[in-house]
Amino acid sequence: MYQKRGNERMANPNAGQLALPRVNKRRRSIISLTPLIDVVFILLIFFMLASSYLNWRTINLTAPALVESAPAVDNTIIIDILPKGLSIAGNQTEPKSLIHQLLMARRADPAQPILLRPAIAVPVQNVVELLDRLTAAGIGDIALVRENTF
């Protein structure tokens, strides 16, 4: 039992055995979910650690209840927070001069009430920034009032 290869004859080592045909079948690869779960878990941890953990400061506010009659406004300072700026007693003012005016008024009468009256179109952030500035300047006992109170 010889095989012919080119011009030579070679002895077949499996001459008496039954030869099975070779089939080149590739094994179908199945996508494993384990690496996908690992990647999702790593991304979850990354975004949890990358997100900012800020200690947000909170301001305790109690919303005033609507009152049938308006309170007496004899020596009360009313600060209107408008979309275009600040107004005290109808006069436009800047935050620095407002703080100076309030400090002078508090020196004259420490019990004088200060009311902040934000307009409807004013973002809450503007009110919070003004409250922060006033608190940093040492001006306390500030009340928020609704626009339609007076």
C-alpha cells in the first residue's frame, strides 16, 4: 500500500486501518455574559467613585402662611429681588451697597425687621445667593415674604 506523491512512492503508515475523513468544523463560539457583566460592574464602580459627593448646605425656611390682613409695615425694611437687580424702598441698588445700608440700619435699630420679597420671575438661586451674602455680612433675622402679601 503505497501512496503516490509526486514521482516517488511512500509507505502509508496507516495502511490497514480505516481512514476517517477530516472535517474542518469550527466550533460555534457562544458570547459569554461574564465579561459583559464584569465591564458593567467596573463602569458602575467608576461612575460611583467619579461622581461628586458634596455636603450640600441647607437653609431652613418656613414659608409664611397667607394672612387676610397685611402686617404693620412701619419701620420694616423691604428688599425687592427683581429679575434685573435689587430694590430697597423703590430705589435700585447693588448688593454691596445694600449690605452697607442694612448694616447701618441694624446699628441704629437691631430689632428692625428685614423682609426679602422675590418677584415671581426670579430664580431661587438668586435668593439663596443674596441670603448667603447677608448671612456672611452678619445680618440675620431675615424673613421671606410672598409678592402678593403687601
